[in-house]
Amino acid sequence: FSVLCSAILSSYLLGERLNLLGKLGCMLSLVGSTVMVIHAPEDEEVTTLDKMSSKLKEPGFLAYAAILLAVCFLLIFYLAPRYGQSNILIYLTICSVIGAFSVSSVKGLGIAIKGFFAGRPVLQHPLTWILLITLVASITTQINYLNKSLDIFNTSLVFPIYYVLFTTIVITTSIILFKEWVTMTVVDIIGTVCGFLTIILGVFLLHAFKDMDVSLGNLPQVLQTGQQAPVTRDDKNVLIEVDNSSIAPEDKPKVFMIYT
């Protein structure tokens, strides 16, 4: 719903165009993510902070968290200053990777809140404050880089790609943290793979053909001519073309200026 809502609002409020292929890409991304969630295994029941702490201390999750942190630091300190202004995936990947920690923190804090109302001494448990600090830091980082991405790139592109990356990493984190993959059947595995391939197709349609002026009205003309539709540029992607008179064609009118 957030993908479709952001695409529609950006079209009406910000004047950003979303062509027919972009709308189809949004729908495919939403369908693919839904299929992945449907076939994802049910998470293991964790009701106390002690159980959550034991899950977080397992070697598999610690290795996974270390890899995510390394990727995040590489993106923030090396790739973002160099390619963040031109590549939409840099900032959104940072938001998605950090999202793995924010979702895990929300899961733990939800358990802590339930324990607090049940009369358990959750405020004395160090994991509660660790999760709270992690949640604040991760959400702050996500908001920062998401706003940077929105300042540079088309809103109708940012939210679908971010939605796909975030959903994929969150599902992967949940599988590794709670080990639901052990109970997955062959049907669930096939469904998850098909859902992921559908997401890839949706993102490809959304990103590869974003500059084509394709709609239901001119679709027959585009198919008949077989030529590329005219490019539409929004206010964030205007190209300033400088005319170099030294390489101008011979039949182009020339203007001579005499200074006195």
C-alpha cells in the first residue's frame, strides 16, 4: 500500500510522472513481496528477553550482523560520498541494511513492553536499553539517508525500490534469527523464490523504462512505430545541454559579433 500510495501522491502533489510500465512494476513488486510473506515460515515463539538474548548471541546471527555492519560502513564511508548522488541504490541499500537492526530491536522491545505490563523486571535487563539505543540509532540513520534519496531521485522510484530491498533483508534477518528455514517445505521454498523473481522483474520495469512516455492512450502508437517514446524529465533530472559551436553542422546558422 505504501508503494502505490507514494507513487500516486508523488504524481499529483510533486508532478513526478509514473508511466504505465512503472505502475506495472509497482504492482509486480507488491505482488512478489506478498508471495514471499505468504510462503515465509512462521517465526518461533519468543516470549521473554532471556530467550531473545540467547537468539541474538548465536554465532550464525552474530556473523550475519557483522556482515551487515561491514556492508553498511562500506556504503556510508566509501560508496555514498562517491556514488550516492548518481546511484539510487546506495542510499536505499543503507536504509534497508539498517532496517534489519531496527526490526530486530522492535521485536525485542515489544517483548519488553509485554513483560513490563506483566510485572517482570524488564527495566533492569540490559538488553532492553541496548535494543532501545539500537532502535533510535537505526531509525535516525534510515530517516537521514531516505530523505537524501528523496531530495535527489524521483519519489515514485524511491519508495518501491526501498520497499523491495527492505522487505527482502527483513525476511532474511527473521529467517536467520529465528531459524524458520528448518521447517520450510518445498512448496514454500519455490514460492519464496518465485516471489523474489517477481520483485526483481517489477524493479526492472520500474527503473529501466522510467523515462519513456508510455500510457494506455499512446500504447498502440508505441507498439506500431517500434520507436522509443519521447523522454520526459522531471524537475529533479533536468539536463542542461550546452551547444558547442565548434562542432556545429555546416548548415547551422552562424552569428558573428563585432566588438568595438
